[in-house]
Amino acid sequence: MNVAVISTETHSAHGSPNPILVWLVASAAALGGLLFGYDWVVIGGAKPFYERYFHLDTPSMAGWAMSCALIGCLIGALTSGPMSSRSGRKRLLTVAALAFAVSSIGVGLAQSFTAFVAWRIIGGYAIGLASGISPVYIAEISPARYRGRLVSLNQLAIVLGILLAQIVNWLIARPVPEGASAQQILISWNGQWGWRWMFGVTAIPSILFLAATLFVPESPRWLATKGNYGQARKVLARLGGAAYAHHVLEELISVSEMHGSVSPMRELLSGSVLKVVILGSVIAVLQQWCGINVIFNYAQEIFAAAGYQISDILFNIVVTGAVNAGFTLVAMFAIDRFGRRALMLTGLAGLLFIYAVLGLFYELHLQGKPMLILVVMAIGCYAMSLAPVTWVVISEIFPTRVRGAALSIAIAALWIACFLLTYTFPVLNAHLGPAGTFWCYGLICMAGWVFLFLRLPETKGKSLEQIEAELEMQSLPQEK
């Protein structure tokens, strides 16, 4: 096979994209990430109160309440690829916005644990759709030279959603007297109404997201895969002018002719694409199994083990959210300068060190500020490495013709990993204790560092079509 090398975009040769319009469109799509982050983390602050309301008095029931949304996430992730390939990225963004709005109101009004779980699964479905569509849509409308920053905007929206949920939880929850019994918490405003408002507030940004999806254009790269080059040219011209549109379409057509009319399923199973799908899936799993998400989902238990009371815990959770947002901003400006590979390897090494010390502190029964500082360091390290870079890499490395399906596989792997992480944390914590649990996550970070050192290529500054062509060339010797 003769594979053409595609040049990286430049301002002078190929026109200059309209940065204001591109950022506005990317920001509108990133609202899906905002809702993703809010809906995913709001349950952490509501946990002490809905558990009393629904009388969840066993670890398995508590774990199911926390992890049931992941069933919906998995379904949403698995269906996002085929649905977006068939119906387009824009339409799926609208469906996700509707699902967010409806599910948030449903959870807030739930009168039984069964209804609570059902609505949480629907909310999870919205998260799965948004996690599959928002980053790939942003990647497909972004110029190569700042695509990392634009796709990282989705991660920034996620952490702002997390921070928003943490602030809303803190503001809604009324002070709980120290030593309050389960019955006192149940009959309090928090136990009857507070947790409902925590979930219900999601409807407000959901409506904003729904309105935004009505104005964004369809992905030009998706339009091109459907042979609608005229409409794709119009969208690209709006984003960057006629010269830019002409150049991007030339690249798309060149790569399309390179592969002919092979079916997407055969493409996914071919040697070159399958290797990239495996790489993307491992990166997605590693983002979860590095263990940081248990700090958000089980913040109450982690800070309680460090000696904090409930009222202090809610404030500390807000602190961790602010750190998460701040370091994500750092990552947005670093990712296109230092590259994806360097940030991922640095982040995994940092987490390994922090988890080793955090486990030691738990083993020595240290409490208070040292524990809070280590947790904040872990979140900062994750926020400027695995959190944003994972979404950037898996939105870049897959070929355009199978990007929707391949990305849905990687994100499905992410949500399966997230389900296992969330569901098993109480079990690991009960059998190994906090120290052993964090040491386990440290070993996973070590294994992940070795894998990425050997397999992860650098993609900064390259167009999606150039990345595709280079990965294709790298696989040719193995195919001979």
C-alpha cells in the first residue's frame, strides 16, 4: 500500500481559522462535559442523606447506589459511536442534553430506591453519550495547532461541572450537628429535601446545553465521510475561510481514497486499526484505574478516615474541586506545548509517588492537613495529565472513517473500568484498608507508565489526517 505523508497545517499555506468562532463552537459542545462532571459528582455530596432516606445500610446497597449510573454510561458509550456515525454528532449532543434534563428532575422527585436507580441509569446514559460525542466533535472541528487546548476544554468543562456540584452541595446542605444520629439526619431538611435539590439543579445547565446544540454546525469531517463534501466545505469555510476548507477537504479525500470502501467493522478488526483501538482502550481504562475518581465519589469516607467531620468534609470537597479546575487550566496551556506523551508519563509517575506516601500516612494513622495536602496534590497531578490528555488522545488517534465506533469502544472500556473501580472500592477498603487500597492504585500507575512509555506516540501539532497516515505507515512492516 502506498501511503501519502500529509503535511501539518500552517497559517500561511492553508489559511487562518477563525479562533473566536472555533472556540465558541467548542465551548457549546463542551457543555456536555459540564453536565457530565456535575451529574457524576453531585452524588458524592448527596450520599450521606439519600442513604438515610432509602435506608441503604449495607455496603453492597451503598455501592450499587453509587455505581448504578455506570450501567447507563456503558450503554450510552456503546451506542454513541454507531448512532453518531449514522445520525451525526450534532443530533447526539441534543439527545444527551434532553436526557440530562429529564433524568435530573426524575432523581430529584424519586420516592423509592428503585425509581432513584432507574433515573440515575438514564442520567448515566446521558453521561455516556456526552463522553463519546463532545470530545470527538471538538476534535473534528479544531485546527491541529490548538486542538489539544480545544479538546481539553471539554475536560475543563467536566471539572467545572465537578466544582459546581461540590459548591451546590456545600451551599444546599445545612450544618449537621456533630454526632447526629442516622434518624436525626433522616428527618432533617438535608435528609428529606436537600439531596433532591442537589440533583435537580442539573436541569438548569441542561437547558442551556440543549439550546446551544441547536446553533452549532454539524461536524465537517462526519459530513465528508457521508460524501457530503459541499456541506462540509461550507462548515469549514465558516470556521476558517475558503483556503482552510480546501486544504482540510484535500486531506480528507486523500485519506479516504487510501482505504477505499472497506466496511467499518472490517476496518476495526484490521491489524493497524485494532492496535490503535487497543491502545486507546488501555489509556481509557488507565484513566479510571489510576484511582483518582474514588477520591471524588468516596470523598466522605476518605476525609472521615483522615479525621474530618461532615461539615468540614463538604468544604474540603470544594477545595479539591477548585484545585482540579485550576490544574486543568494549566494542562490546557501545556498540552500543545509539551505534548501528550510527556504529560501522561509525568502524571503517572507523580501519582505513583503520592499514593505511596498517602498509603504510608494512612498506615501511620496520620490525620488532618497532611492528608488533605496529599489528596490535593494527587488531584492536581491527575488534572494536568491523565484527566485531559486521555480525552485528547482518544479523540485524535482513531481514523476518521471509524472514529465514532472506535471511540465508543474505548469509552465503553472506560466506563466498565469506572464501574469496577467504583463498585470495588468499598470492598478493597474493607479488606485492605485505605493504605493497601492506595498502594494497589500505585502499582497500576506503575504498570501504566511502562505501557505508555513503550506504546504511546506523540500527536501534538499534527492534523487528524496526518496522525492517521503516520499510524498506518507504522503498521505496514508488521503487515508484510
